[in-house]
Amino acid sequence: MELEPLEPLNPVAEAAASHGPSDLGLVMGGGGARAAYQVGVLRHIAQHYPRLEVPYIHGISAGAINAAGLASHHGTFLQAVDELSHLWGDLTIDHVFRVDPRSLAMNSMRWLRQLGGGGLRGGRIQVRGLVDTTPLDAYLTETLHAVDRELTGIQYNVDHGGLKAFAVSTTCYSTGASVTWLQGRDVATWERPQRVTRPTTITVDHIMASAALPLLFPAIQIERDWYGDGGVRLTAPLSPALHLGARRILAISNRYDRSKKEVEHASTRGYPPPAQVAGVLFNAIFLDLLDHDALRLERLNRLLKALPEEHRHGLEPVKLLVLRPSVDLGRLSSRFEARLPRSIRFLTRGLGTRETESPDVLSLILFQADYLRALMEVGEADAAARHDEIMEFLAD
């Protein structure tokens, strides 16, 4: 179905732009600063589906920020995406964590005392993260229009809009389980090994917890337990959207799919610096699982299509479209490192970010306005390159 991007819309396109598929789910994964790429993809979609309704939205890690922005906005899809563009476009690193030398030095000293104390302080927690993310808490509270920390727009859209359910995933450090928090209309919970769900009223704390990069950002206390990044234990990132009711899922990954030649090319020579090791670990946690889950879903779809309907036990194929960067976002980040505050640049280069061609760990924390704008531009260009495929998926 061809959608005319220019006004006035014809009646068919007008209906498509106003009413999205009732079974559509949107899943946005993690990746720290790379989540700005997702906003670029959304910008292209919003230009052609300005009043798109997405009934099921699931956010993981930094993707939870974008998911919350869409789910809690009172306006149209286009207006929500525009606000997300401003959120990321105006973001600087001092909006995310304190970058003054005194704060960084004090945190470093606390880590040294904690490691060198031998448990003599009775196990009392001295360090909750390498950086202080109080600025991010304040920034999200303002930009997501929280009222007493509650994202009131989510319930408003559940009651008056096209939103049926919103989910945000976290990792409970107290139990080791993946906890997905749910808010919506007639939401049913489910449990899987090491995965549980909890109905709740979503607050800034849930978003902060989901986006809390392990060790770098402090965990967030919700009720009696402590929670961190949602990508750590969520082995099936597409699962919440499916459980909520989505039968078509648009998933935006921040993982660049390297070619065979690129995979075989070494990013660093000699012994790998800490930045290289950390980058591999963070990619495995935040980016690879979505691809593994998508592969499982595609295999299941092929199996279901080959089975007679009476042998499917009520299961039906799920339509899936995964969008991902066409360029290496880690390699791209190396162009912008020089513009970081000196105190942060001192730490990143100390980890060896200049000793690798693709400093993936740098791309996670590079909340630098020029890099974030570049990510959004890449996302918008990638979505434009797959325009026909996206439009067909949404209009089906």
C-alpha cells in the first residue's frame, strides 16, 4: 500500500496514518547513547504515519527512555517523536551524570576504599556506581513530564488513546531475575525461568533502573529491592510484546551487523585493552540477545507455516521487522571522543579507547550532542533506505 508523504493525504492514506494496526508492537533495545539511533528511525516513520497508534510498547535499557517518551506523550505519534528528538538533541553528558573532576575523583576514591577495605566496613555499601546519575533523573523527570515521579501520560493514553500496554524491563540485583514492569488495560502477567512480570504504575524510577548500565550507573531501589539495566538477564527481548498481545513487531536494534570480512578483521593489535574487552561484554549483554530472539522467532514462524492449522495448538506466525544501523556506531563514536569533557576523556583513553578501531564501550557513554545528532541522522537515513519495506509492514 503506497502512502503519500505530502499533504493533502488521500482518504486511504489518511485512514492508515490515523489508525495503526491494532496488533502492532514496538520493541526498543539498549545500548546507552546509541538509543538516539532509534529516534532517527522513528522520525522517518512519523513523517509518513504522523498519527500512528502503537498499542504495545516495550523498552529495554536506554530504549526504555524512548519507549516511555512514546507511551506517555498526550499528542500524536509525530509530536511524540519530535519531543524525543529534542530530548536527545538537547542532551549533553552533564545531563546524564556529573562530570566535574571533584565528583569523579570522589567516586574513584570510594571504589578504591571499597576494594581495599577487605570487608572491614561490615559489608555496608560504599559505592553505587562509577558516576553520579542524579542529573539524568532530573532531566527525565522534566522531559517526560512526570508528576510526583509518575509518568501520568501512560495511564492517560491507556484510558483515552490507542495504547493498550506499556512494558519496561529491569534486572533485579537482589534476586538475579529479569523483572518486566507492566502498565495497561486488562494486562495479564506471566512467568518464565528467571523472568517475572509485575503490574505497576510506571515512574521515573523504573526508567532509570532499566537504563542503569552495570557498575557504571548506580542501581535504583524500587520498593525493597535494587534494580539495574534491563538487558542483563532478559534472554527473550521480544517476549513481553508477544505476551501483551502484539502479532506484528517492529524491533529497532542498535547493533551493526558486520560482514564476514569485518568479523575476521581484528579491531585491535596485541593484548586487548579494557575498552575492547568491555565493549565485547556490553555488546553481548545489550545488543546480541535481540538478534538471537529474532532468529528463534523466524524459525518458529517457518515451522508453524509448515504445520496444518489443527496441529499448531493455537499458535500463529508473528510478523517481525528488525531495523538496525548500516554503519558501525562504535567506530563512528571515535570521531567525537575529542570533544568530551577533559575529565571523562582522561578516563576513556585510560581504558584504551584509542587502541581499538571500534570503541564500542565509548559509544555507550558518549552522550555528546554532535554524536547523538549523527546517530539520529544515520537512523533516519537507514529507515529511508528501507522505506518501502517499513510502509508495507505498517500498512499490512
